[in-house]
Amino acid sequence: MDQAKAEAFGDRMVETLNAGSLALMTSIGHRSGLLDVMAGLAPSTSQGIADASGLNERYVREWLGAMVAAQVIEYRPDDATYSLPEEHAAFLTRDAAPDNIAAFLQYVPLLGTVEDSIIDCFKNGGGVPYSEFPRFQEVMAEDSGQTVVPALLDHILPLVPGLTDSLRDGIDVLDVGCGSGRALNIMALEYPKSRFTGFDLSDEATSVGRSQAKENGVTNLVFEAKDVTKLGTPGQYDLITAFDAIHDQADLASVLAGISDALRDDGVFLMQDIAASSELQENIDNPIGTFLYAISVMHCMTVSLALDGTGLGTMWGEAKARDMLADAGLSRVEVHRLDHDLQNAYYVARK
Ligand SMILES: C[S@@+](CC[C@H](N)C(=O)[O-])C[C@H]1O[C@@H](n2cnc3c(N)ncnc32)[C@H](O)[C@@H]1O
């Protein structure tokens, strides 16, 4: 045994204990609003921070202890004050989106809620359905609110030459697995002459999208709680989008075949999906590879297996995606990366 290698690994595992704990504490800081409040405060005592955030001082003080030990928040013992440096706030507050890593760290405790069920699946197979993830739709909406919505009009849609002009003139658009419909709501407001439809299995998510559309006063957008496995809408759409909604499908081949069939001859399928290789050894250098495989084990793969699906997994990768798009008749494919989005690739696919 290489003793130095063993010791270095031991150190890394201890760091991981701290890093995992910091993920939990940061998620709490995000959800409770503590990080946002602290970004706007001068150095303050725990009582001052608790008052400013309307929270219980004892809990706030213990949380501050963890965040100081993690060297995220700075502590001045002379007057017992705490501060969040602006260089750290730049990655931890709602104002910092899309760089707000605190929003993504919510996935760590969220995935933890299904650990018992996942262990059971390791023993007996099967999967954990969407309905067992208590805050999934909420966290997902926040995630895409950071990664898709701010970049949609200026960076994502322009990946397809001429698309923004067509949207301005008026075309038919479908978003599959639309979740809470944030992307659709933005597009419906921006392009009033186009007609937008969102399908998602989740009643909870589509109701959120519908309420937002009502609040926005848009009449060119409809949501339906519908399984996209059998779309059955031949030649009805000029543009079909899917934001992080393809790799976790139960029957992906049927979904892609339905999308291909639902597109008009010159239509485009714009798919945001995980930027990964189909070969494990090529994902070792992925800066968030561990996170992506973990989210696969504890969400994307298991929700598919829960429906007796293929359980393709989050890291199906570009080669597999291209093969499956081609099998569905979408053989002209370009793959783009955007600077703001470390996690995803953007596929522009045509018949
Ligand atoms: C990872 S979420 C992405 C949601 C949304 N596109 C976003 O970016 O916020 C995947 C979504 O696909 C939906 N979904 C999964 N399988 C589906 C199916 N067969 N039919 C319709 N929706 C499905 C889920 O309910 C979930 O809302």
C-alpha cells in the first residue's frame, strides 16, 4: 500500500465530511433567506442577523458557527459580529443568479429525503417515483429559473438561425416536460404572435405555469398535464423544446419518435440536456461529474425505473443522444455549449 496515497485520500474524505455538511448549511441559508439578508448587512451580531431575517437567534447562531468554521462567513470575536464577504455573496445569493450555487446545493438535502427508498431499490430493483420527491418541482423551477430563463432570449433561442424572427412572426411551439413553465411564460410574453403549449406529467407543476400565465395576462400559452410518451400530434409544431426533460424519460425512444412526428418538415427540436460523454472514463474530468452521477442514482435514473422505464441515467452522453435522435428520424444535429451553463449542452436537431 502507498502510505502517502492513503493519507491523502483520508484527508480528502474528511474534507468531504465538511463539504457535505456545508452543502446542507448553505441550502438552509438559501431557503431561510439568511444568505440574502447577510449580503445586505454590515457586520452584525447573531441577534442583529436573526432580527433582520425574522428567524430564531439560537438556530441562526449555530448556523453561523458552521458557516464560520467553513470560512464562508467571517467572524470578528472583538464585537461578536459576522459578515458575508461580497466575494462569497457573489455565489450565494438570489441576486447572484445564474452564479448562485446555493440554489443548486438544495439538491443535496432534497436527494437525501429518498435515501431509504433508494437503498431499498439497490436491494430489490425498481425505482422511486417523482411523487416521492417532496420539493422537486420547486427546486427544479428555481434551477431552470437560473440556467434557462435569463439566457433564453439572448443566447439559447438564437442558437437556431432565424428562430427569433420566426417566433416574432408567429409559430407553434411545444415544450415537453415543461415543469413549472418558466421558459414558456417568458417566451409567450416576448412573442405574442406565437402559440405556446406546455406538457408535463405533473399537475402541481403545470398549475404553477398556468397561474403565472394568468398573472402575466398572456393568452397564447396553454398547459396540460400530459404524458409525452405518446404525443399523437403529427406535424403540429415548428419548434419543440425540452429543457432538462429528456434523459429521465421512461420510454425515451417513444418520446423522441413522438417529437420527430410532431414537428413540421422544417421544424426544429431544441434540447437542453446534460453535457457528458457516453464513456465513463471521459467524464472523470467533468467538474461536476460526481454530482451528476449522484443525481442520476437518486433521481433521473430511478424515476425512469419507477415507471418500468429504461433507466438511461443522467450521463447518457452525446454519442448516445445523437444515436437516439437519429433513430427517431432527427439525424441533422448540432451540439452547442453556452458560457453560462456548465452542466448542459444544447442540441439543435432537425429531420
Ligand atoms: C428535470 S424536470 C425539468 C422541468 C422543466 N423543463 C425545467 O427546466 O424546469 C423534468 C420534467 O419532466 C417531466 N416528465 C418526466 N417524464 C414525463 C413524461 N413522460 N411526460 C410528461 N412530462 C414528463 C417531469 O414531471 C418534470 O417536470
